[in-house]
Amino acid sequence: MIVGIIGSGGREHAICTKIRESSKISKIFCIPGNAGTNHIAKNIDIKIEDFKSIKKFCLNNNIELLIVGPEQPLVDGIVDYFLDTNIKVFGPNKLVSKLEGSKIFTKELCEKYNIPTANFKIIKSLKNAEATLKSFKFPLVIKADGLAAGKGVYICNNYNEGYIAANEIFNGKFGKAKNLLIEEFLDGEEMSYFIISDGKSYQFIGSAQDHKRVGEGDKGKNTGGMGCYSPSRLLNSKLTEKINNKIIIPTLNAIKDMGSEYIGFLYVGLMIKNEKPYLIEFNVRMGDPECQTILPLLENDLSEIFFDCCAGKLSEKKIKLSNKKSICIVLCSKGYPDDYKKDSEISKLNKLSLKDNEYIYHAGTKLKDNKILNSGGRVLNFVSTSNNIKESRDDLIKLIKRLDWENGFFRKDIAYKVID
Ligand code: AMP
Ligand code: GLY
């Protein structure tokens, strides 16, 4: 079976690695991939927004299954674009991808289906924002409606901060904005919960807690994710029941009411407060680095799961996750999430020897003249699975130090909530 994967991050390298294990897979193409996927698949240099070229390539190369890693092509309707082909595309369609593509769409769905979430108000003008800022309690949260690469959320402590945020959003910082959200600040602990669905049924596929801030102690600027661990320390059977009954089942029912279905991963971003789950956001894909952290724990053949999802047969399988714990540390380019130097060689990478329970997934890397260079802010993901998360973390830190890449930095305190 010939498979295509869209994306170029650590998430896609982890997916590629996992499906490579399957005897059913004869060839994998990564569009565009990175220096890591290059070893186990064929990288194809097509831009992920160029649906026409992707379709042509898939048809010409007999691709049977196309797996979409990142949100942008899903929100832009890549699944719908392939409907006139026989190619199975793993991911949600354009309508239901609005769960990530429009925060207002999701909030309105929460309101209609009584899904617990922060109280909110939809704001249609700066004037409207000014009035609401005077009536809301601080801190509060202001969010751009559409995709903003993780940057469209402001936690505001006073009127001035709120005004600046609203002004930036309405001035087009994240694209043309007709409206924005002001919502209540939820004081709790975050957790990410993942399911996979075939449109008829769904199954749990892991939980995690990530570290979004650049600095140790969760300080400094927001990033795409500096590391995470799985499973989340917060998860237990009672909480699982609440998440399923109050958030996931009502959401999937809402999608049925719209006459649609949800096929793909669903990333449920939660705030847990007094043991109650509140929905913060949905993402219509796996998390990054959560995917790299969770997939090594998966005991099933992932390619079969993808096929079963596309065929509406997920209920025939039981997804099994190992009881071990997993941790991922992200090695970044110095300067990230601001400007950083590119094309710096990571010379000792091929010399590192890994234990059976250790993995390195590439993200912002590229191959040039047989050398591995950094090409992005988040560069490499170091993952270890074991029964002892502290030992795993110590081993990963030693591994990164052996790499001795002068332009890199990483957080040494990933998973501190379950270690320190
Ligand atoms: P989002 O892009 O919606 O996930 O928001 C990014 C981050 O902002 C989340 O991971 C939370 O840390 C924080 N955040 C978003 N909404 C809220 C809220 N209502 N209360 C507290 N923190 C929030
Ligand atoms: N790690 C957060 C995300 O994938 O959105």
C-alpha cells in the first residue's frame, strides 16, 4: 500500500516512523517532509497549500491513503478537494474543521449543546470591545477568531492590555477580523485529551500535558510547544467519563445534527478546575509535540487504524496504549520563538546511539550536501518511554548534551509536575 503524509514537522516524522513499522506499507511519500522523513520515506517538494499539485502527484503515484498532519490544509478543505478521487484522506472535512478554524463556531456550538467552557462574548467592533472590557472581570482572555499559529490568544490583566489586544486583532494582526472573543479566564490546570474517530464511533488515543512557554518554570513567551509528557497526571476514570459525556459525545452529536461526520484525530484542549473539565479549544489534528510523545506508546498498527477510520470500521479495533510513560523534549534554535539563525549544521546527530526506548523525530531540519541543517525554530524532538519518567528525562538530557549543537537550547524541566 502506498501512503502520502502532508506536513514537515515532528508530528509527521513520528507518524511516518509508526506507519513504516507496518508490513502493509510498501512506500511512503512525505509532502514536503524534513531531513528525518527523508530516511524512511521519499520527500516531495510541493507546498502544502498547493492542493492541485498534491492531487496530481497522488494520482500519478497511486497513493491510496493521504494523511494530513497540520490544521491549515484541513481548514482550507483538502478533504473535500479529494472527494472526486478514490484516494482516502485521513482528516476532517472543511465544515467540521471549523472546530479549530473558528473559535466562535466552537463557542456557539458549546452554548447550543451545553458543553462546559469559559463564559464568553462575541465582539464585533472596537467600540463593542471597549464596553465589554468595562463590564468583564480581570484577568480575561481575548482571542482572534481564526487560525493564528498559536499566537491569537491574549491573557489580559487590565483594561489597557485588553484594549491593545482588541485593537491589534481588529487591525488585522492575524488576518482580516470581523469579530473576536472575550472570555472568562479559567484558573485551573491544562490537559490535552486525544480521540480518533471514523465518523461513526471514536476511541481514546492518549492524553498529555505540554509546556508551551519558552522558559523553565513555564515562564516567557508562548511557543508551539517545548516538550510534554504522557499520560497526563490529571486523568482518571471519573474525569474520563466527564470529558466523554459532557464534551466529546455532545460535540459529535452536534456534528451529526449538521448532517456531517468527523473523521480524524480530535485534540481536545481542556482546563481542569475542581475536577471538572472545561473546553478551551479543539484542534482538528494531533498535537505537536504530543503526537511524538504518544505514538511510541501505541501498540496497534497505525496504518490499519487510519484505513479503518476512512472506511468507517474503527469499532472493529481496540486501540491499545502501553502502560509506560513517555516524555518529549524539544530542541530549539537559539532565539526561538523570535528570530533565530538558520542553516547551522547539527553535525553529531548521526553519531548518537539510541536505546530501544528512545526516539529522535526531526522537525525544522533539512538536508544539504549530506549535512543536516536547522531550518525552523523547533528542530528535534527527543522522546523516551519507560516506567520512570525522571530517568527518561535524565537520559534525554544526556543525549542532547552529547549532540552538543551550539545553536540549540531546550528546557530541562519538562514534566516537572510529575517529577519534582
Ligand atoms: P488556545 O489557542 O485557545 O488553546 O489558547 C492558548 C492558551 O491560552 C491555552 O493553552 C491556555 O493556556 C490559555 N487560555 C486560553 N483560553 C483560556 C481561558 N479561558 N482561561 C485561561 N487560560 C486560557
Ligand atoms: N502543542 C500544541 C499544539 O499542537 O497545538
